[in-house]
Amino acid sequence: MDRIILHLDMNAFFASVEQASNPHLRGKPIAVIGSEERTVVTTCSYEARAFGIKTGMTKYEAKKLCPEIILVPGNNQKYIDTSVKIIGILKNYTSLIEVFSIDEAFLDITNSLTLFHKTENIARLIKKKINDELGLLCSIGIAPNKLLAKLASDMKKPDGLVIIKKEEISGFIKDLPVSNLCGIGEKLAAYLKTMGIKTCGELGRYPVKTLKQRFGVIGERLHNMGLGIDESPVVSYEEDQGVKSVGHSMTLTKDVSDINIIHKYILQLSEMVGRRIRKYGYSGKTIVLTIRYKDFTTFTKQLTIESYINNDLDIYFTALKILKSIKLEQEVRLLGVTITSLIKYYHQLSLFGDEDKKNIIGKTMDKINDRFGDFTITHGNLIMNDHSQGVISPSWRPSGVRRVEVK
Ligand SMILES: [Mg+2]
């Protein structure tokens, strides 16, 4: 069935929110930065971009290019609040909304068209409402799928509206560089180039069998991307709200009292939990540790920390803190680690702190583990042989957002 997908991307989001809330900043080159000394530019206004200032530059580099640049410390809460207001506006047009990041969303508007007649009208209404109510501009792309809608929203900034119709797809993408497609990063594009593939057209024509041999399961996905095909559904905001916690538990093959071995199991569980919440872009601030003794007495203890976390080691160290507060009375039969108090897309804000590096390491591990199997790469103290010692709970699976209860 033909679908109509709309992708909305806010323009220079953090900087625009600052300019909208402070008239003194309007029309001026501003850069939103983190609060620490060695911080970088997370977003800058279009006025600043005219000087060549870009995301990722240090504030010294930015000042060199534009001495009058106004540096504004970022305010996560303000951007989250604005994002929630934008989602509220979008809800007037469809209930099928997928929040892709703090300033991007996909809408499936296939069934909204009887109400609003033309596709273009919906886009114009959304743009007007966001501008009237929040004083912000956005770019919108509309296409038969998410891949092309995102491509379309990227084509005109700021304040763009680009529509790709079904019959225009191949003409639209055949000469575009593959790196314009969401999901094909610099490294993959460089690798494809060594295979003689530079454009989407070339990718679509390349023998799918060879792509599969080179890239495994993503070979077929790449082939489809080259043809502008993307079947992935818009996963709605409502469904997303159902994810309240992610946890895993493990029954040990024999009862354990050695604290070092218990630490290793907790690290392994923390890696499993971390990997899955990162995959879906969540962070959480409450860790729950579950312990079952030899005689089946089971209890949980939780700890809520100040900041949202999603990386393995933060989860691990928080779980260890809980463990330290418990006096173990018997040998342990089962262990579980769960993260709750979840928030979506906090990882998108990580440029503000030093979580960034940890995130990158985490993401790289996830990629390699997705490709070659669980625990190909693990944190140092996790000794490979230990994996055979525990039975992973049946609820464990690397994908699938759903509530997972600790047994
Ligand atoms: Mg944006």
C-alpha cells in the first residue's frame, strides 16, 4: 500500500530556541555551547554559519572566525520542553508520530489526507503553527517512505518544503551521492567508493548478491536504499511511551558467593541492558538490582541517581553501589539488572557533557556486537569464559522494544 510519510527537521534548533526566547539574540551570530571550559559548539545560528562556524568547533575556533559571536550555554530542559510542545502540535495532524531525535520527527500522514485534502496543506499548516506558537522554523520533506522523506527535508534549509512523489523517485536520487542517505556515513561511503559505487543509482544497480557477501544482512538494505525503497514503519510516540524499563536477569549455573564473580555477572548484565536502551535512544536514572538467594528468597533494591545514563559502565557502577549496600546472607542463585525512569533521545544532547566519548565507544561496541554476535567486544574485566557459566533469561533479545520484567 502506498504511504505518505512526512519528516520534520527543526532548523538550527538549540540556537533558534535561544533566539526565540531572547530578543537580544535575534539576527545575531550565536553559538550554543556546553558549560565546561573545553566545550564545543553544539548548534549555531544561521548568522554564525555565514562566518563558517560549525557544530563541533571549540569556542576559541568560533571566536577566531567571528570575534563578535555570542556564546550561549545550552539549557537541555528548555530544548526538551520545546520539543514536547512541537510534538503536541504534530499530534493535531496524525497519531502516528515517531520522535527521531530532539528536533526531528517522522509522521505517517497516509490517513490524514481525507481531512486535509492535499499533502502540501498539512506541511504548510504545521510550519505555520510552529512558527506562530514557538517562533521557530523547520524544514519538511514528504515522500512515500522514511528514507526519502528524510532526504527531502535535508534538501532545503532553512524553512524548506520538498515533496518527492512516487513516480519521481528514481529521477530524484539516481545521481545523488550515497552519503546523502540517512544511515550511510563517511566510512561506509568511502568503502562503497572503492567498489566503484558513488551514487544511489550505482548502488541500486550493483549486484545484491555481492553486497550481501560484503556486508552481510545490511547488503540487501543497502541495495534497497540505492533504489529508494524503505519499508520501515513509523513507530508511534504512543507506542514508545510504553517502554518503562529495560532489564535482564540471569540464573547462575551454580550458586555463587565469590563477590568478584558476582561483579562479573553484573557487568555482563549491565552491558546487555546498556546495549538495548542505546539501540532505542533511551537513557534512565534509576537502576534496580535483583538478587535471588540459594533458597529462592528474592528481593530488589534500587538507586536513583542525578543524571540520565545509558552506557554500560555507568549502569555497572550504579548497580555495584547498590550491591555494596546489601549484606549478602546466602549464596546467590540469580542476578538481575534493570534500568527505569527512562527518557527518550537524551543521547542527542550528550555534546554538553563528557558522556560523549563514552557514547561513541558504546555505539562502536554495539555495531560490532550486532554484526558478529553478542559479547565479541566487552569491557575489560569481563572474561570470555564466564559467558558459559550463566543462563541468559529467555526475555533477552537484542531487538524489540517492550517492557521486560526481571524474573
Ligand atoms: Mg535539525
